[in-house]
Amino acid sequence: MTVKHHPTPELLARFAAGSLSPAAALVVESHLSMCDTCEGEARDMTALGGVLLERLAPADLDARLFERTLARLDEPRPASASAGRARRTTPDLGIDLPAPIAGRVNSGWRWMGPGMAFTRLDVPEDERTSLVLLRIAAGRRMPTHGHSGAELTLVLQGAFTDEHGRFAKGDLAEEDGDSHHTPVVIGTETCVCLAAIEGRLRPHSLIGRLVSPFIGL
Amino acid sequence: MRPALSDGEPLDGHEAARLVAAIAAHGDRQAFARLFAFYAPRLKSFLTRQGFGASDCDDLIQDTLLTVWRKAGQFDLQSGAVSTWIFTICRNLGIDRRRRLVRRSRVAELETPEDLDPTPLVDSDLISREEEARVRKALGQLPAEQAEVIALSYFGDSPQTEIARRLGIPLGTVKSRVRLALTRLRQLLGDFQ
């Protein structure tokens, strides 16, 4: 697999700093699981956090914070979290999902038009961003649309093209507005994308336009 | 006991690792005090920039340093990067706290299980002192203005407006400055590989 479209350095930095919304972080993390180059760069960006921490100007602390912390050193250690409840069986979507999102599937594919289906993934800790999987049949053309919301789209299977190029498995499309798309699924394989859509779904956004009637936003 | 040292005194990577080793070996409270004195005020700066209020900051600083105390034995004393380790502990606790707050407010509506795994992000155990030193060196070779742009954008809660204000440049050029600085840093990191 040759990934051609990678996250921008800013996106990787925000990911490493812990500043991305949970849904967006899952898309980036899924990309890292498919791209060794970016996995290495995300490590550099994480080490950058450590180096920058050393250089931050110290802030004033509550004078008693040290004593309060010291008093807790002898507390019994919390039992290490158990491996967690056995996951409920999740619907089989018929594709291999990247590990970061594998446990997030809640419902099967839902029809949203000829050759198009979606499912919304479970990210209850995110109130601002929706995470969806979208499945589009080969040769299908999406409607031309303007774009006004931040969207991260990762190709998991198949490929599409638009004005920005060809996006195949592992490629990440980063949209922050102002762009226009006419994405067309190419090749013979059904295209499956993972998308984080920020804010209220906007009627003109790439994925938002398609799924908003179905997820009640 | 008081936190030893003034918080301004630098702590180099080897010294920090030695302190973690002393905690691991015999629960050395003086060593803990020195780590606290250096890192706690800086963690507060980090958390404040991430948008946490004063009481959340205090809780997260305590929890971060308690984790350092408890997990010192698991830290790779030979080659681990202390600053990056402490940074990732604090960052992950912060992410976890934000998630719990949101989930608690939505749980009635969604009835989701409480045990979804938090995103592990990048495993800091894999980041070595050598890697951290490489990043430190690359950052040190950037022009001061680019290093500042990176520092401001990395931690800022509303990065672009903050940078525009601090550097006195138009909002519209902030994005390209950040991109340029990070791209240059990446080139330097590549050169040092």
C-alpha cells in the first residue's frame, strides 16, 4: 500500500498535543495504523510535547499542592483497571476495520441512496464531531457541493478521485472549508471511507450532505 | 518536606531519569520533590493552555505526579525520555477527563457502556531519550521566531488567534507560518535521523 495523502504537520501536532476532538483523533490514529511514515512523525510530535513542556514558563501553583500530593503518596494503589467488560458482539460490516475503531461499531449498514450506505460509529465522549463509515459503490458520482465544515476522511477500501487528486486505501483527505468537490468512486471496488465531521452537519459538506438526513442533524 | 530547588532550575534528561530511578529503587521522596518542583508548574502552564480551570489543573497535576510515583518502576531507566513520559501521562489524563465530563452529561441519552477504551494515542513507552534529544536539537536549530510559532501553536487552546496576538501578525498569515515552521522542523528531524 502506498499512501499518497498524509495528515498535515499541524494536524499531527494537534493530535500529539491531545487537542483534537475524540472523533478526529480516531481518524488520525486509524491513518497511523496504516502508515508507518506518519506513525514515526507522530512519535516525533509527541516527543516535541515533552521538549516544549520543559521550556514552558512555570505557572504559579497553589502553595499547598505539593503537600497535598505528598500526603497521597502512601494511598493504596488503585486496582489496575480490568481488561474491561467483554465487548458486545458487533455487527459485521464485511470489511477489516483499523484497530482504533474496531470496537466502535454499533449498527450495521444503513441504506442512504442507490449504491450508498453508512453507519454512525459510537463516540459518546465527543459532543462536537460525528464519526461515520460510508460505503459507496464503484462508479458512483457524488453530487457537486461546496464545503464549509472541517472534515477528515480516511479511505479504508477502494478509491475515489476529486479535484484534489486520487485517494486510495490509507489516504487522508483533510478539509477545512472553501473547497469544492466532485468525488467519483473509481476502480471496480466498493469504496469505504471513515469520516469525522465537525459541528452540526452542514448541508454542503462532503459527507454531511449525504448522511445528515439519516442521523438527525 | 518542601519541593526542593526553585522551579526555574533546569533539569536535564539524565538527571530526570536518575530521579525517576531513585523513586523506583527506594521511594525517594527528595527525588519526587525535585521532579515535582520542575514539572508541576510547567504542567500547570500546559493544562491552562488546554483550557482547564484551576481546580481541574490541580487535580490533573496531582494525578500525573502520583502516576509518576507509582509507575516509576515501569519506566525504562536506560533509555526512557522523562519529559515526554510525563507529558503523555498528563495529556492522556486530560483527554480522559474531558471525555468523562462529556460522557457523563450524555450518558442518559445514549445509554452507552462506560468502558470504551480511551484512545491510546502514541505509546510514549516507545519514545526514547535519544529521540527526545533529537527533537530538542532540531528545535534548537530553528530560527527563534519559528521555534516560538511552534511552541505557541502546539499548546494553545485557540492557537491561531493567540499566535497572531503574541507575534503581532495578521490572523491570515498564522496558518502558513505554522505550516512553514513545522515543515522546517520535520526537515531537520530527517537530517538528524
